[in-house]
Amino acid sequence: MGKDVIIACDFASAAQTFAFLDRFHGRKPFVKIGMELFYAEGPSIVREIKARGHQIFLDLKLHDIPNTVKKAMAVLSNLDVDICNLHAGGTIRMMQAAMEGLTRPDGTRPLLIAVTQLTSTDQESMERDLLIHEPIADVVMHYAENAKKAGLDGVVCSPLEAQKVHERCGSDFLTVTPGVRFADGDIGDQKRVMTPAEAKKIGSDYIVVGRPITASDDPVAAYERCINEFIG
Ligand code: C5P
């Protein structure tokens, strides 16, 4: 898998999602399906988007006891998704169990990446609510290294962390980065953002882009602009 732009299809229904994807007329962008759409439509939404020829990042962020995560990952593998994820906070043992669950009859498996600390968690809430007192940047790197030790393929991280993750975990350890905005765009509720061109420069492997594409008057042009800036 090479560098790519993944469109976050944060829609509430299959109808809205297909109306959006139909605008691409034969182009097949890599798409991210999150909890809202998956819980609304069930596994059929994955099968239908896959049948249309798209690659899929299924963003369900699993976090449970190792045995449960292992079994759930086996189900997701057989949905034929390309990337799935979990919370690194579930421990190395949980991540190893998840890897064991990722099997398909033909021997292939989806890529598995870990969420470190959510970007909505800050130093204050981490100390107050989770009783973790290390600097948050160190916690993120520690979780990334745990994911690497467990055999995962990479992490979801802010574009600002991608370079350091590659330094600590190796250049082949994938960094999948949301929080991408055009230089002349609205940043919305994202706090730390980067342009696709900057994300390319710091070595992100995949950028996840939602509203700059989905809320654009011309989503195809916005997608092309991301591709041009990020891949060139
Ligand atoms: O619309 P926008 O480009 O902000 O969408 C970014 C996508 O990436 C959303 O689906 C959001 O849930 C997801 N995401 C994020 N920050 C994280 C993890 C996931 O924005 N730390």
C-alpha cells in the first residue's frame, strides 16, 4: 500500500454516503467508515462500498478484553476491510490478541493501526481523569512503541507527531493522520492542523480528510487538490 488520501465519510446513512460517492463518477477513493455510519447501517455498508471497488478503513477503535477483541477482529477481517483499528490503551496483550484474530482463509489480513491518545485528550484531562502524569507527547510515543511491539502496522496520530513516530518506530511503521486542512480553508473544530503538502513533507503515509472534501461545493475538485498536494 502506498501513500493515499482517505476520505472520512462521516455521514448518517447509506443513502447520503452513496449520493456522495456517486459524484466521483468512476473514481474510487479510499474511504473511512466510522462508528456513526457503521452503527446506523451495519456490516452491509462495508460490503456495499467494497463491492463498488473502494478500499476501506473501518474506524471502530476497539477496546475490550483480549479474547473479545480477537474474536471481533476475526469478524472485521472477513468483512474484507483494508485497515482497521483499536485503542493502544487496551495494553500490548490486547493488541497481540487483535493481531491473532486478523486472519482470512486466503492468508491475507487487513492492516491494523492503533489510536494512541485521542487528540481530544489534553495533558490536564489525562492527569485528572486517567491519572497519567507523564507529558502527553511521551505517552503518545510510548503507546506507538507498544503498538510496534505487539506487531501492529502503525498508528493514527496528529500530523505533528508523524515524524517522531517514524524516528522511534521505523519509516515502515504507518502514520495515518487526520487534522488536515487547506491553507486557505476553515479549520473548524480541529486544533492542530496541517495542509496536505505539509503532511507529505513530514512523511505521513495516509491523510484522513473529512469536511474539506465532504462539505465542499465541489468534493471531487477538493479531493483532486488533496491528491495533488499530498502525492503530487
Ligand atoms: O472533517 P475532518 O477532516 O476534521 O475529519 C477528520 C476525521 O478523522 C473524522 O472522521 C474524525 O473523527 C477523525 N479523527 C480525528 N482526530 C483523531 C482521530 C480521528 O479527526 N485524533
